[in-house]
Amino acid sequence: MSAYLARRVAYAVLTFFGITIVTFTLIHSVPGDPVTFYIGQSGTHGVPPAILQAIRHEYHLDEPLLAQYGWWLRGVLTLDFGPSVIDHRPAMDRILEKLPNTFVLNFIAFALAALAGIPIGLWSASRSGHVFERGSSVVFFLLYSLPSFWVALLLMEFFAVRHTWFPLFGMTSDDYLLMSTTARIADRLQHMVLPALALTYAQLAFYARFTKAALTEVIHQDFITTARAKGVSGTAVMWRHAFRNALLPLVTLLGLTIPYLLSGSVIIETMFQWDGVGHLYLQSLLSRDYPTVLGLSVVTAVVTLFASVLSDVLYALADPRVRVEGKR
Amino acid sequence: MKLRESGSWREIWKRFRRSAIAMIALVYVVIVALVALFAPVIANTKPLLMRTASGFLFPSAHDFFGEKEGIERLPQGDVVLRAPIPHSPNEIDFNRRLGEPGPNHAFGTDDVGRDVLSRLVHGARVSLTVALLAAAIALLVGSFFGAIAGFYGGWVDWLVSRLIEIVLCFPFLFLVLGIVALFRPSIYTIVIALGITTWTDAARYVRGEIMRIRELEFAHAARASGARDARIIFRHLLPNALAPALVSANFSVAAAILTESALSFLGLGVPLPAPTWGGMLSVAELYIEYAWWLALYPGIAIFTTVAAFNVVGDRFREALDPRG
């Protein structure tokens, strides 16, 4: 196990450097003078050359590209991406203060989707070939094909405009500060319902399909046939043999989900004016706030990397075959 | 070799055809593609056919080769046949802003009085162009990396696997949005951004398939006859490993349509005034309290098209592998 762990972590470190190289290369192949990264979108026009030179020197832009990468990597490793061009506060601070909001929303969406999606997937796989099962797989596919922002739009139209059951956007009401503690919690929860639902539904279809595929694969294996041949009843085969094995790959769901959830956050948080990192990323892109953009790209990629290592390790713990097969 | 190959494609088609849903989806895909192709003659203010002193003219057919900006003077003469939807996608009329669906505008009009149906028809053009090009790039890049990884194995395979891992670490939309925004949104940046972020699926399919067939007799035969590696990979192995990659290409098209519409919705898509389904929905968001038709129809267009591509891909995969 420790050998597997060591190899997985070593790969993760390599991948991390890959991530920094990709990010650095991307940002440096953007046309235009990199000095504008630091002085904002107004550009170099009208700025005295001496000042430009000073900025170049301060941010090491007058050095060779490899040295620039070194400086930048040092910043990444110390979580210092430089000051945001919007309010001159450290970009990392801006990211860190939005991260909890995104986390809360995504965690709820993840939990809801898993709680509903996994049982649906198990149920539909155990009835493989049945009319209902054929129908349900079509429904998953249709859910999968719905654009999330359209679903969000319909949710807004129905629940916030036609019936004013939930607020249209924002994280709190205008009079939030005047409320009692319980009222504040209720207010926050109310604001969370629509964005959380919008994030959930697409995941739900994904989990259901994933679970179903996992179970279907197990059902086709020899030991299930053996159990059936021995005369074990259908339900017992399902519960005692198939389900337990099918649940294994679900451990990897967490690692697979996080990038999807974060991608969804950009759209949903922007639509619902939710004050999280997805919303921040889009705003930073539109205002060309490079330090924040770079910081967020690296932070989200590292979070994803961490989750995928974690779920791989959990998988290896749960299923010894993975450790052995990996050695070949 | 050739005989067996065509036989297996026929087998796949036979199995595919058995599913009614698959055939409905395929027909729908073809219809959307035809609408996209013939958009300029389907929805256009300019008539289809005119009779002038010098003979018959087809004014709207000229738009096949790029629409002209601004108002164009029509030649003098009688209109014989109008376009089925007699409105251009960018024909603005402030007198009929946010008009409800009715006899003149079947799907209503938007905030500056443009015909929604006409914009939908032309939007199909933008969506499919972007999606097909992006899927083609993903298929090319993915097949290449998958093929060399599967053929050589060892450190080449290791390197490609690491590269795939790196790409997958970035939340997909973060990467696409970043590339598109930093390099200025246009059809080309979107296509390239989508292509270089979605090739990983095709690479994995092709890699697995090449690994399976590289030790088969025909591969050995090719090697024995003195063929170089490149020839073995791209002439002998890849054509036989393409079917699973084509399945993933179908899913890529669906994903690309969704992403392109999301980009346009966020204001970082194909630039205005090009009609896009996602862009129409972002207008709908502004008028959500007054104009439901702005939100409904573009959403249905995206949904049905994406679903059709997904269903075709799914049933195609089942037809390839009837066991599972």
C-alpha cells in the first residue's frame, strides 16, 4: 500500500508542475505586452517609459522566460499571486474569502445528487432490460443534455418570478443585518435553494448513470453467473454479491465530480449572483485581472488534483486489486 | 481486409437501426444539419425568387457566401416566392419589441424586435459549425496521442497519460473560458479552446483499441512486409480503431454545443451580432419577467440537438458492442 501511495503522490507532484507550466505558458502566449497584466486594462498608452521599465523590473519581466517562470513558481508555492489589479489586495485573499461560499453550495449539491442519484442508478441496473429501466436510461440522457443555465432560468422563472417562493438572486436579503439569528439562517437557506437545485440536477443524472454502469459491469462477471448457477436467489445475488462490488468505483466519484461542480459554479454563481469563486473567476476574466485569474486556475486545478489523488487512494484501500494491477 | 471491414460496419448499422429512438435521434440530427446548411434560404428578409426585367433572380441564395452587413438594396421586380421565414436574423424593428408569438412571428420577437425563429435557424449554423469543428480537432488530436500511446506503450504511453491527467485537472469550463477570454472571443478561439480541452476522451478510446489490435495478425503482417511505424499506425491500425473514437466524437459534438451556448450565455461566446442560442438565452434572462418565449425556444433548440447527438452516440456504442 505504501508503495502505491508513494507512486501516486509522486505522479501528483509531477502533474502539479505540469499544471503550473500549462498555466504559465497560456498566460504568456496571450498577445500584448505582459506589463499590462500589472497595470490593468488601461494599457501602456501615456505611461512614461521609465515607469514601465520600473514595473518590468519589479515583476522580473526583463528577465529570460525561464527565470520568469521560476519567480512565478515561487509565488505559486508560497500562495502569493500578487496584488489584484481591481483593489490591489492580494489575489489569494480575494480567492480565500470566496472559497467557503462555493464550498457550501457545491457540498449541498454533491450530497443531494449522490443521495438521489446512486439509489436510482442501482435500482435501474438491477432491472436491466425491463421496460421501466429502458425508459429511465432515456430520461437520464435527456437530463444530461439540458443546459444548466437554461434549467436555472426556468427555475428562476417559475419559483422566483411566477411564484415568489424563493429569492431571484443574491446570498442574503437586503435587511439581513437587522434579522435575528434564526431568521438569518432561514434567509440564507432560502437563498441557497434555487442555485443548489440548479447545480444538483446535472450531477444527479451523472451519478445515476455512473452507478448503473458500475453495477452492470459487475453483473456480467463470472462470479455472478456462478452464484446464480449455484441457485442463489436473484435478490441475494444482487444484494450480497453485486451491490457490494459495484459500490467500489463510487469512491472515485468525488474526484470525478469536483471539476464538473466547479465548472457549473461559474455559470450558476454568476446567474444567481452568488459570491463564490466561479463568479469571481468570470469577473476577473472580464476585467483582465490576471493575478486573480492565475491564482484561481492554479487553486481549482490543485483542488481537483487533490481530490483525484484522495479518491484513488481510497479506492486502493477498498480494493486491493488496484494496488497490484498498478504495479505492472 | 477491406471486405471484413465493410461487413462489420454493415453489422453495426444493422444493430443501430433496430433502435427506434436511435433512428429518431439520427433523423433529427440530419434535420438540424440541413436547417443549419440552408439557413440563408430558410429565414431571410430577401425573397427566394424574383422576376425582374432581366430574368429570374435568387436574392437570398447570395447569402450562402457570407451575409452582407447593413441594408442592401433589392433589385426592382416582382417577388415570386418569399423565404419560408421572411425575416433575417438581424432585422431590427423597434415597433415590435418583445412581441408575443403570433401569425407574423411564430416564436415571437426579442428586445429589439428581431424574429426569434429566424435567429434560431441561423443559430443552428453557428452552433453546429463550432461544435463540428471542435469535435474534429478533438478527434484528430486525441487519435494522434491515443495511437502513439497505444502503439509504443512504455514511456510514450506514460507521457501521454500524464498529459491527459494535467488537462483533466483543470475544471473544463475554467480552462475554456480562460483561453477564450484571454485570446479575445471569436469562432476560431472557441473552436480551438474546445478542441484542445476535449481530446482526452478520444485519446483514451483509441489508445485502448490500438493496444488490443496491435498484436493481431494483420499488424504483424504489415510489420513483416517492412512498413515503417508511422505507416503501420496511421494506415493499418488507426482506421480499425476509429469506431470507438467516433462514438466519443458524437459526445464531443453534444458537449461542444452545450459549452458554446454556455460561453455565449456568459457573454464570452461568438461575438454579436451573430445569432447564437446561448446569446439568445442571455437576453431572455434580462426579460425573464415579461417574455417567456425568449427563454423557452432557444432552450428547447439546445436541449433537443444535444440530446439527439448524445442518443446517437450512445446507441452507436451499443451497436459496436452488443454484449454490454
